[in-house]
Amino acid sequence: MVALLPVYVVWNPDRTRKGEIDMEQVREREQSTGVVQWIAANLARLLISLIVPVVTFVVMWQGFVFLRGGAAPKPVVATVAIIWGVGGVAALFVLSNWLVEQLPLKWTAALRPFVFVGPAMVILTWYLVLPTLRTFYFSFFNAQSTKFVGLENYIFALTDSAMLESFRNNLIWLVVGTGLSVVFGLLIAILADRSRFEVIAKSLIFLPMAISFVGAGVIWRFIYFYKPVGAEQIGLLNAFVVSLGGQPQAWLTLRPWNTLFLVAIMIWLNTGYAMVLLSAALKGVPAELLEAGRIDGANEAQIFFGIIIPYIQGTIVTVATTILIGCLKIFDIVFVMTNGNYGTEVMASQFYKQMFKFQNFGRGGAVAIILLIAVIPVMIYNLRQFREREAF
Amino acid sequence: MGRKTSLSGILVNGALLLIVLIWTVPTLGLLVSSFRGQEAVRDTGWWTAKPAELTLSNYDQVLGGKEYADPTLPGGVAKGENMSNAFLNSLTVTVPSTVIPILIAAFAAYGFAWMKFPGRKVLFVIVVALLVVPLQIALIPILRDYMQLNLTGTFLAIWLAHTGFGLPLATYLLFNYISSLPRDILESAFIDGASHFTIFLRLILPLSVPALASFAIFQFLWVWNDLLVALVFIGSRPEVAVLTQRLQDMTGSRGQDWHLLTAGAFVTMAVPLLVFFALQRYFVRGLLAGSVKG
Amino acid sequence: MKKQLFALLSLLVLTSLALAACGGGAAPAPAQAPAGNKPLAGKKVSVFGVAADEQARLFQKEFDAFTERTGINVEYEGNKDFETLVLVRIEGGNAPDIAQFAQPGLVADFVKKGKVIDLYSWMDKAYLQKQFKQGYLDMGTANGKLAGIWHNVDVKSLVWYPKAAFDAKGYKIPQTWDEMIALSDQIVKDGGTPWCIGIESAGATGWVGTDWIEDIMLRTTTPENYDKWTRGELKFSSPEVKNAFDIMSKVWFNPKYVYGGTPTILTTGFGDAPKPLFENPPKCWLHRQASFIKNFFPKDAVYGKDYAYFYLPPIDPKYGKPVLTSGSISVMFNDRPEVREVMKFLATGESMKVEAQAGVGLAPHNDADLAWYPDEGTRGFAKILADATVARFDGSDLMPGAVGAGSFWKGIVDYVQDPTKLDTILTNIDNSWPK
């Protein structure tokens, strides 16, 4: 492929070695040839455009086959995977970009964005979009997907008592979980930023994220555990309550507070995430802006709300969006701690039960689609942010 | 940021200390419990632990292999497999699954942020919408496709799956970051005659290191701690089982040995924390630190 | 910069190619080459089940002799998320060769979809009838097709008690339900709490209660009604089922009967529930639970001294001495010669030998030897099973998932939280039955 480099340079009459575009030459060329003549004149260029991708794909396919076979020792396979993955993906981008640049200028401009965005969209389509469409299709059929039942599954999903319970609970998750995670994340980011113990503090707040959900389940079991009066408490919360003279409670069974106790777990887990992103954004606020504010006589609070918050607004929206969507999707915590019992049901665990426990693909599909519909307001808000952006 | 007077410094550090303490207490409970025996864990609170009763038996079983009663063997005790195989498997699954999506998402994020093309808004909105799709809906269709491609049970299968599932978040996070870069940086680059591709490679990528590092950590964590995707696409045969599976397995057929999870959770936590520490300096650094000049 | 980039990329790509050429295409060599007397040597059969950890180990060991004999490699995979995974795998086209279900109700769904191989189509019916009691074959049959054969069974109709202390107090093992209630009253009069009940089980909380109802159903109505109930023909809101709930409530909701009080039923883990039995003096005296609960007893507890069990007594002598069982059934999904060999082996008692010797289950096979069981305790289970006039499988495991692993479990939980809502709860369960 190294040998092809001079070819790349030589066979590209419209481009100088630095990749600049000589507009005059282009206009000349465009005016003097039609399509057929263009093809004839650039036959060699076309051939190379075909051969190079073919060779590259063959090489990548070999890598693919090798990785699929996986017969070599694991470290080798993993290393090749990284090389193939990153190198291959990079090669793919470079190659497609090069290909697109071979085309006439107008085509280049039109196609280049798809070079950038294409691979991601292809993968997303295969892995997520198509399955979603399939689920949408099946949501109009019965459990075995053999009989068309129209909107019956949706009616069920919107009227079933467990589903209504989960709507209410998800709302609690959204509001309390997202709100507090972002607030705590921001608070900690600000405090840590000004503290000597920044790295330690941040690491300790981030620590819960590193614990898998299984581990988090065990940890919080040690907090919420209930033993009857008279027995020794092994749950921290009950030990605390008992030491103050109160009665131990089975926290996770107390409606309607138990959802809040579960949300507490999520806040504990996710604040680290919010903190990481918000901290990076905070550090990006230009010092000059803050200085200017101080010189103008603003106090700390005014600087915070008037300068800092607007500046990192984009990140706050991003963090809030992802956590909010995470709350819509919340499953593991509920599943591990209560399985939706005692009034803690949420949409995602309903989806899981319908799909996998009851093998009802129709109802499961309907619940999933309702989840998607629930995210539309978030999408609209993000779209508005998008609109203000002008691209090149 | 300059250091403030000592009073506000004390306030800040004090508040921080309090918050950190509250945050860490639950984990502390787990740590203490991991050094206690099965009976102690189930009968008494972890804060009552005395140094004398501490034991390494949980860690021994988690790392070295679980002990089973086996009357047919001389000592009456058999040892199960240790974790090293599962550890290697987890690493093999996680590293490519983290690295591959980053590049793809970075290109896409740049495309959405700074390039004009028809359908730009629609496609982006789709990406955001995909954030909410529960990945369980993809399990059956993808498995079918994998069966036809003969991919099931291979590491490649799971790398591609994690790439697919991680792309929405990656694209979204990187989009936020890349689109907030100052417009004039790109403008001046275009004036200099650079193409989108060059700008991306030589300007955007280096500038985006904080965001790339952030996402890398999250993706690493998520894949490292994942259980379901691994079970479905790669299976639980010993030569490919990942750490999370081995841990779940260890709790016994009916979950009676969950005290082993206490040690298990810490053992599996070690690597993601290492990754966090290694990468955290990249996103602690500021966005514009020394990048824009020239 | 571009030149370097190209050079680097080419180098990477070439390296991949080289590695691919070296490593790719090498198929793993078979463990044994097929030989004359082992025509299927080197073939692999995959078995997927719920048993994990030590039970999985034991299961794998059972195939050692088999693999010696035939050269067929049997790979066992066990996982707690079995229900989800088996569904995904079968629907996704990656079905295991053989799967072991602890819930026959799930199997029925797959039989309906036509994914299960009918064993009667290639196995000798007479041979099967020799190997298994007819009841076991019936429990594995759907629409005239034999969906699977039983691998192991557990007895569920047991009450555990602290033997030494029990005898010391002069208590006698009750032979009827009424005697058991009288015994409970006696214990209360003596200042103790008779029952330990705990049903918390994370995602599956409620199943212990379903066991109680099923045991009571078997003792208060005909086996035919029981079958109708598990098929959905006898509704939950029918008088027979309501009656069973009422009988259970007389034990569960009597404030003096349950250790810790009725609310603790929901919050005490099923594995922790029998603990008070082993205190000195025992904090409770009776614990109704299946045979596997032995694994949760303190390691130093001795059978015959610290604990023993008796058969859960009948309520109405008209209905004999029924026994509630659970177990796992081996179902075949892929038809290949080596898979058939494994199924044939699973139909023999020898396939349960190692597990029986470890005391983790009973073999339903007629050619299993009572001597395999390690102690009196386990042999006692086998005896109860043998003496039963009627044996029926755990009802909630027979019902479709939406009920048996869904609304029935939830119904028990809701019932304990608010017994006055029984009628609504029962109607809800009926409504949740898939059409």
C-alpha cells in the first residue's frame, strides 16, 4: 500500500501535494468533459479505485476470519483484535475518504459527510434500528407472533395495573434520580476543583461506578437488610434506627418510599458519572471570563450562575439527558433488589418479564415501544439545542 | 483557579470530606464483610467486626477456586477453577470493545457537529432515541444473524455487539464535546485549506482526548461488568466465561454462598479502577490547555 | 504526516494478514479420532441447565464413565439466568442439544412452537415404561409427545424440626394436619413459637407460598382437580383454591404462630428462615420446606440430632398421602446420533449416580439403587416418595411463566401484605393466564 502513495499523488491532477484544491484547474476540467469522456480519461484512476478497496477488504476479511476462528492464544487474538479494530476502522475511513476525494468536487462535498457518519449508522442500524423495527412489528401480534391483534397489546400496556405502577415509579426515578445526580455531581465537581484532595475525592466518588450491579446489590443489602425486633441487625440503616430507639423496618417493602430507597442506590452509582463529565467541563471555563467577571465586581454566586452555568450548559444537558434516559431504562437495580415487588415495578422490568419470563413477544414489544415514545420529549429538547448550531 | 483564603478552604474541604465519607461508607461495609466468614456475615453487622475474626478465606476461594465437599477425594475437599482464566477472558472481551467504538463514534460525532448534509438532524435524533432502546430486544435477532455468519461463541461476536450497543452513548457524548469546540479554530483551519478529514485527524482528535478518555472509562466499566451480553453471545463455557459469570456462578445453585460475592466484587473492581486512574489525568486536564496556538 | 500514516496503516494491515495466515483456518483437533467400537468418538454434545457451581461439577462427573465408553464429549453449561438464555438461544437458532428445565411449564411453550424432539419418535416406549413410573412419563408428556425425561427429583412435602429438643419436650410427630395444628397450639402454650416461615427470594419471592398452596391443594382435592388447576381449567377464584388459601392463612396469619411475626415472612430469606430451628433452645419448631434446604443448614448440624424431618401430614384422609415434587427434566432440541446416545444414557439411573451419592437429589429411575444415597436422611426422602399414593409436580412450575413465575408469586406477596384483598388477587391471577 505504501507503493500506492505516489499513485495517489500523481493521479490526482486537481490536488496539490498538500491536498489543496486548485479551483481554476477544476473549472477547466469540469467544463471540458462529459461523463463518458470523464470515465475514459480516468480509466486508470477508476481501476485503482476498484483494486485498492478490494485488496483492503480481502486483507480485512482475513483478519475477520482469523478473529472468528480464534484458534491462536488469547492475548494474540486480543491484540490482533485491537489492531484490526482500530487499524481496520482507521483504514476504512482513510480509504473511503480517499475514494470520495477521487470523485468530482460536487460529489465529494456531498458524499464526504457520509464517510464520517456512515459506519456508525450502518452498525447502529444492524444492531439497534432493525431490532427495534422488528419489535415494533411484533408488538401488533400476539404472544407467539402468529396472529395479528392490532392495538390490543398497547391497550394492555396502558391499562394494566403493573404498567400503571411502573409509569408512576419511572416518573419518580426521572425526577428525583436525574435531578439529584446532576446536582450532586456538579456540587462535588466544584468542591473538588477547589480542594487539595481533588484526585482522592473524585476517585472515591467514582468508585461506586466501578462496582458491578451485582456488587452494588450486595452492598446495599448490607444497608437495607431487615431482621425482626430482637435479632441483631446486620443492615446499617436499621442498626442506626435501632440505636436511636426506633423499630427496625423492612425498608424495601414500604410503599411508597421503597422506590426512593432504590433511587438512592442509583444516585450513589451515577453521581460519579455526572461528576466526571461536569468536572471536565468546569475546567474548560476560560480563566479570562472568570477574571473579567470578578473585575466587574460580581460575587461568587453571580459568577457561578451567570458565567459558569451558561458556559457548561451543553454538558449539563448531555449529562442530564443520559441519566434521564438511564432512569427510563432502569432495570438492574430494581431486578436485583426487589424484582418489582412491593410496588417498585418499572417499565424495563415489565418489558423483561413479558419478553423472557412469559415469552409474550407482543406485549413485550408494546412496552418497549412505549419506552421509546417516552423519550420523545428528550429528543425534541436535544433537537432544539442542535438547531442553534451552524455547520460547515 | 487560585487557592482561596483558609476559611473557605476549610469549608470546602470539610463539605467535601463529609460527602465523600457518606459516599464511601457503603463500600466500606462491603470491604469489611469481605474479610469475614460466612456465618459472621449473615448474623452480625459488619461494623461489629473484630480484628480477631478477620479471615482471607473469601478471597482465597474467589481467587484460587471455590471449595466443594467431595467425599471421593482424599482431603474431602475439591477446589474449583481459579479466576485467572475468567480474568483473561474479561480482558480479552473488554479492551477491544472499548477501543473499537471510540474511533467510529468520533468520526460520526464530528460529522454531526460540523458537517452539513441532508438528514443530519433526523439521523442525530435517531441516535439519541437509540439511547433508550433496551439492548435485550436486539439479543434474539442478532443471535440469529450471528448463527448464519457462524460467529456465535467467538470473541468477535461480542466485540461487535458491544460496539453496536455502545455507539449511541459514545456518539452522543463525543458530539456534545466536539460541537462545543470554538468555531474559529475550525474556520481558521479551513481558511488554511485543510479538508474536513485533515481537520478531524490533526485538530479535533487531539483536542478531544478528554472526552475520548471519559467515554473510554465508561465503556470499559460497562463492558467489564456486563453479564447478559456475554452470556448470550459468547456463552459460559469455561474457556470463554468472563469474570462476572464466574462470580455469579460462585454464589451457588441457589445463591447460598453470596458471602463470596463480597470478595468477588472487590476483585473485579480492581481493573476498572486501574483504568480510571490511568485515564483520569486526561480528562482532568482542561479543554484548551495549550492546544489552539498555531 | 500522511505518508507516515499510510506506512503505519499498511504495516498494521500486513501484520494482521500475516497473523491471519498463520493462525486462521486451524481447526481444533478432535479429542479422539473415530474408531471401530467408538463410532461417535470426538463428537460434542452440549447440555444447558440451571444447575451451577457444585451441582454442575457433579453433573459433569456423571458423564466421565460415559465419555470413556463412547468417546462422546459432553459439555455442561449451567446458569441461573437459564430461562432468559434458553429462550434467546432457541429463538436465535442456537439451541443447546439438550436442555434441563426445572420448570416444565416452560417446556410446554417450546413444544407448542415445535422446537422439541418427541422422544417417543425414536425411543422405545416399553423401555421407557420400564425405566420410569408411569407418573413421571405422564408429567413429561404434552399432546401425546414425550417432551423429556426426568433427571432428578426432590421431595417438597416435608416439615423440618429440631429432633433432640423436640423429643426432649415430649412432642410427637403429627400424623394429620389437625394434629399438626394441635401441636402448634401446644408449643404456643409452652411459651414457644411453632413456625419459622420466610419466603424472600429476590426476583422469585413468593415461590415458597405457592408450595404451601400446592401441598394443601393436593391434600384437599382430587389429583384431577390439581391437574385442571395447573392447566388453567380450574380457576384460582374457585372454592377449592380459596379453601387452600384459608387453610394456609390459619398458620401464616396467626400472630402467635410465626417467629418474628407475620411481616417477617416477606423479609426473611428462604435460606435464612430455618436458622432459629438450630438455636439452643430452638426459637421455632416447625419449618415446611423442600429437601434442598439441607444445604442451608449450619455445617455442623447433625441429622437425627439437630434436625430431622417428617412428612407433611394429610388434611383429609380421602385424598391419601400425596407428595409434592420438583426436579429437572432433560429435553432434546437437536437430533443427532450422539445426542441420542446421551439421551439414552440419561434414561438410566447411572446418570444420576454421582449426584445421588452427594445427596443433592433423588433419582426417579427405576434402576437407581437406594444404597447410593449417602445417609438415612436422603434415603428417607426416597422412601416418602415411594410410599406416596399420589405424586404431583410443583404446580407453579407447571403453569405458564406468566402465572407460575409471575402473578402467582406476586399474588402470594400481595396476599401477605394485605390478606383482605384475597378475592382481587385471585381474580388478577386468573386474568393473567395467557390465552
